[in-house]
Amino acid sequence: MNKYEQHEYDVMVVGAGGAGLRAAIEASAHGAKTALVCKSLLGKAHTVMAEGGVAAALASADARDSWQVHFRDTMRGGNFLNQWRMAQLHAQEAPDRVRELQEWGAVFDRTKDGGILQRNFGGHTYPRLAHVGDRTGLEMIRTLQDKGIHQGIDVFMECTIRSLLKDGDRVAGGFGYWRETGRFVLFNAKAVVLATGGIGRCWEISSNSWEYTADGHAMAMWAGADLVDMEFIQFHPTGMVWPPSVRGTLITEGVRGEGGVLKNKDGERFMFRNIPEMFRGDYAETEEEADRWVASVIANERPDARRPPELLKRDVVARAIRREVIAGRGSPHGGVFLDIASKRTPEEIVRKLPGMYHQFKELADVDITKDPMEVGPTCHYMMGGVRVNPETQESTVPGLFAAGEVSGGMHGANRLGGNSLSDLLVFGKRAGEFAAKHAKGMDSFPSINQGEVESFAREALGPFDPAEGENPYTIHEDLRTMMQRRVGIVRSEDDLRFALEELGRLRERAGRVKSGGNIQYNPGWHLALDLWNMIDISEAVTRAALTRTESRGGHTREDFPETDKEWGKRNLVIRKPGDEIIVAEEPLAPMPEDLQALVNKAD
Amino acid sequence: MADEVTLSIHRGTQESGSMVEYKVPRQPGMVILDAVHSVQAMHAPDLACRWNCKAGKCGSCSGEVNGKPRLMCMDRVDKYPAGETITVRPMKTFPIIKDLVTDVSWNYEVNKKIPPFKPKAGTDWKFSQEEANRIQEFRKCIECFLCQDVCHVLRDHSKKEKFGGPRFLVRAASLEMHPIDDDDRLEVVRKELGVGLCNITKCCTEVCPEHIHITDNAIIPLKERVVDRHYDPVLWLWRKVTGKG
């Protein structure tokens, strides 16, 4: 009867990284019939690449830690633009979520007395990142995967959701295709959880995989949901810069957490001159003091020195590296040097950072136990995303939830390292729970609008139509180069206006894209469709960046270099009610006094 | 030409496929996956190939390069003699879907047969790094399935019905040797995963990109545990020949 394959589920989760898996496990545990739909094979999502660790105030490595300190660090890290309630729930619930992973079989590195070991990371006052060497994400995704497969969740692998279906104002499911056959598939669902990750494939130098094409951000916006904080993109300070093959590939912040230092070509540790006002007094001011801190960390003792400035938050370090390179003090291939060889023994480096050791040895012919690495900023993480209710993760569209990188608010203007894995767990669980409850509250399935489905189907087959048309890879490459240059780490009004015009031209070109081949497992076709998400979301980023006339966290304006108090009271909200993408300013939710006092402490 | 790389790549499906030659520009530090991506961008947008992390962490881009099982993202082009054509094929042990992509769903079915982690009642969750090390080695597995691809029992004898393969013996070992685990999977290891069919040729260990000692540290200890309950002629012979165990 139906033209397309169709499934009915209480809860459909889109994306099977940490947030999606955790949401599906929770929804299923609440009795919801749950589908987990993912673009790749199970266990290959971006979470697998997370290296450094998961932040949680377990206080197992330093008893002074608490959720209050974690909350304060997160708010300072985000330049106070964070949705405070999300930051609070995150800090309070992360320890339970990490212990729960252990109970499901995760094997974290151990302290001397057999507990969960925690490492230092940028912006975290105490050693807070539970970790497994430099492959924490793999441990997390495998643990969730192995828990999930015994949970009765139906997994749809290599299945891409293209558009959300609506029944009036509320969500009704999703429309997509099987990558293998190219056949269309419909999911009729009472609740949908987006857990699709980020948008990093819009930039040329990126640590992100092919999957990060802004699917969830775009689908939510098209379905009428609000997006928030879209101007804030995290450029991770340490990506590989040489050879070209690995440009942008991530080097864990754990290298600096384990004592690694940043130097320019003159051998100067330039981070000492790059400590922002907000953090003055919190970081070591001499190399001697920084070395003393590293020595105590190695000896597993409580440091009597302040931490090295290399462990400042990511936006600060990324900008400092960029300045060194522009000033002509960079490394031969346009980065700076990251040196762990002079700080730790070869045995320690191989044991604590095995992935980094092999990555450099095999891909860059560098032995990091002997020589420094060349590093530079790489597009890594999207702070902005679907605006959600902080308790339930429900978006402004009823029945549509979002968790993890695709959601916005939790990290404000800049995310601290380690807060992503904990975000996935805390809000993945919440999204799953409340999506299941939402579904339970509905007597019948929302109805599917066949006209809407037909228009999605026609649109999806568009790239096969033209006899003559442009190669999707060329358009994608041009988009990435343009965004890197015009909407990168440092922006200006001229660049952003130019970017908007360029995006208009790219949109026209995308309308004439030709995928070639047939519908079976055809990456050219898949990319041709993804161009639409990427171009629309690139525009959302550009418009938000143009509106915010100040510099804060992951948004730096050359023409407005100062942080402006007034802008600190407002978030930018993005909507696409018709053909135009519009930006609105909205005041931050007022923070209760007790939390405000925590944030103000010692400032 | 020295500034070019010539690849011969499998195109097509299980039923009908052939090797097609492509030339792409050579870049410093280039890996096989880069060359495949260049082919997609320049010559064949519809060339099917799996990949994700491009840093040896996700295990998506497994294939056979000049006949050897490899992660394409970690396999340097300059390792191969300049001017010689490099052949890239999909993994042989699994049915081809298209081009370089194979149907690995069987692996996910095997995984479901292994009973999950079951913690001891009343545990305080304390265990040492030394205890952790033993299973952390197994938990490094990125599920690239190259060990499954190279294993004779699966590759040449197609015994997927009777043998779960090295990957899932490693997974079973990671649970059996967990200091807090309280379950007993030895019957599953013997009957469902068919540990007795492994004839310890160590091919799996050789291809493992994570350098897990699959045979020595996972399979042989499992065989020993099983043999404590049941007789295993291969292990008997192994002990006889090597004097080990």
C-alpha cells in the first residue's frame, strides 16, 4: 500500500554517537519502542575520536573538587553566555553518568587506590577528566554500544535522515534513505531525538569526519525550531599541520594536560604573555612555577604551584597560536611547536599518549618522544545548536528533542575540553527519558503528510536530473575554503558580508549539482544533498557572527576586539520561518543568586 | 610519473565487478584513503568507500591494498614503489555491497551472542591499573574487522556459522578477564564462538592495527579455560610442540 518503506516508533533517535546511544538506551529503559538511526556503522560515530576524557567532579584525584567548582569553570569557560541551568545539571549529574558507564563495563585508568583516575585539562580547576589513555571516546562508545545491543533497540545503520516530518506544529517523524540501496524510508514517530553532532565539514581545516554536515542543525531549523549561539565555533588549538594529508587531525589537549608546552620558533613559551584579564592570578607566571606544577602532577601530589598557561581555555590558546604564526614566529609549516619530549620520559609518553605517538610516527614521520610536534588551530566543535528546554532537551517544536553537539546553550561561547563527553551522557539520558515520556503521553501516532513526503523525495532525486551540472566535491571544496577564510577564527564585517554573497552564489551552484552514477551507495549523491544543510547552516553562522559586534569565546571580531558587557546579557537566536534566515536578540535567562555567587567568586 | 599515483580500484558489486585504473596527483605524506578521495573528487564521484576519523581510531576504512589487509587511512602511499600501480580491493571475507564497501553486518550479529558485563554483587569498584591493563589491551579494538578478514577459518573455509572470529574472542576475553565481572561465558566461547576452530596461526595478531596480542593474550587463555572443562586437540598439540602453557 505504501510507496515507501515505513516504520512506526515511539521514539526515533537520529545519530548514534554518545548522545544518541545514551538517549536510545534511556528511552528504551522507559518502555518506549525505540529506533536508533545512524549514517555510519554502529560504533563509528564521532564520539569514537574523542581522546582526552570525560569531565566529572568525582573528586577521586583531588578531594577539593565539587559540582560547584565544575559549574563555575564551565560558566567561565563559556564567557557566562551558557544556559545556566544546563551547566548546573551537567555539573551535578556528570559524576553519576560516569560511574554508570563503569557499571556497564567501561574500564577507566585507575588511581593508586583503585578508583577512577582523573587528568588535568584546560580551564578545569582540578584534575577532572576520567580517561583511558588517549582513547576515552572509543571506551565510551563501545560501552554504550555493548549496553545498547542487549536493550531491544532497533538499529538502522547507514541510513541517513534528510528531513523531519511535521503534523501541524509537532514533529511526526523523519524521511531518509538507505545509503546501500538509495531507497527512501519513512519513520513515523511520536518523538524524535536529534543527536547528529556538528557542522565542522563547512570549514577547510577541520578535525571532523564526513558525517559532520550540519544535518540536525539544518533539519531542526527547517522544521521551525530555534537555534541559539550559532556564532560560536570552537577551533581546537592543536591540530596537525603537516603533512597535508593530516592537516586538521586532532592532537589531544591531554598532551598539555600531561605536561606538554607550546613554543614559537624562537623557543619562547608564548602563552605566558597571553593570559587574559579574567584568568590573571590563576596561572603560573614563570616557567619555573609551571615546571613545578608539572612535577607535582607527575608525582601524583597536590601542586603548590599554579598551572601552566598552556592549559588556558581553547579559544584563548587558539588565538595566541594564530598571532604567533601571523607575526612570523611560527613553525616551518605554519603552526607552532608542541613539545612533550623535554617534559616526560619516552616510556611515559607512549603509555599515556599511545594514539598520539602512533599518529605522528606513522603519518608525519615524527617521534614525539624525541621531537616536538607542529600544531595549529583546527575547526573542532559547534557550541551553538538547537535551543532546548534545559530540563527535558525538548526544542521549540513539540516532540522534537536534541542532545549533544547539535543542541545549544550548555557551553555558551566556548566549551571546555572534556565537557563534551559529559554533556553527551547527561543530556543524552535526559533527552531519552523525556522523549519516552512525551511519547507515552500520546494516544496515537501523528499523521504523515504524503504531499510533504513526495516533495522531499523529488528534492532528493534532484542531483540525478541535470544532463550537465557541477561536481558536488568542487562545490563543497569551495564552500570550505570560503568559510575558512571569511568566517574563521577571526572575522570582520567586510569578510562576513562577502561570505553572505558567496553563500548565495554557492546556493545557486548547488541547485545545478550533478551527482553522477546511480542511487546505490553513491557518496557523490549523498554529498550533493548534504550541500543544502551546509550552505544554510553556514549562512546561519555568518548572520549571527555579523550581528554580534564584540569578541567573546569562539567568536572573534577584528573590528570589535573587546568583550562587551551589554552583549554578555544576550543570546542570538536563529530562525527560518520562510525563505529567509533571521537573527533575533534575546536576554539570557536570569541566574539564581546562589549560582551567581559561585560564578562571581574570586573574580 | 613520480608526481602521480596510479591505483587499480575494485568497481562494482559482488555479482559483477572489475578493476579500474585511476591516476591522481601525489601529495607529501599521502595515505591510500587520500588517493581514493582524490579519485572520488576527480574521476568517480560515486565510488563507494567507508571512512570516518582518518586517524586510525574508528576502523571504518578497512580494505586490501596490494592484497594485504590494511586501514587505508594509515597506509602511506610512499611505502609502495613509485611508478607501480597500487591495487585496492574490498575485504574478501565479507560480501561486497559496492566498490570498496562490504556487508559486515554478520559481525554485529555475533556480538549479540556474547552475554554483557555482569558486575559482582556488592563490589566497591576498586581495582588496580595492573588489572585494568590486561583488559584495556583488548578494549583498544576499533572493530576494523581486519582480523576477521584475514582469519583462514572465515576467509578460506567460510565457517561463519560455527566460528565467531578473533574480534569476538577478544571481546569475550575482555569480559571474562574483567576483575569485577561475575558471569561465565565459557560455554558461549566454546559453542557459539567456536574457539576450538582457531588453529593459532596468529594471522589476526599480525594484521591488528592496534597491535593487540589477539592469539597469545586473548585466544590461548580462553582455549585453556575451555580445555580445563573440555578437551581441545589443537591446544594439546600446541603444548606438545612449544612446551608452553
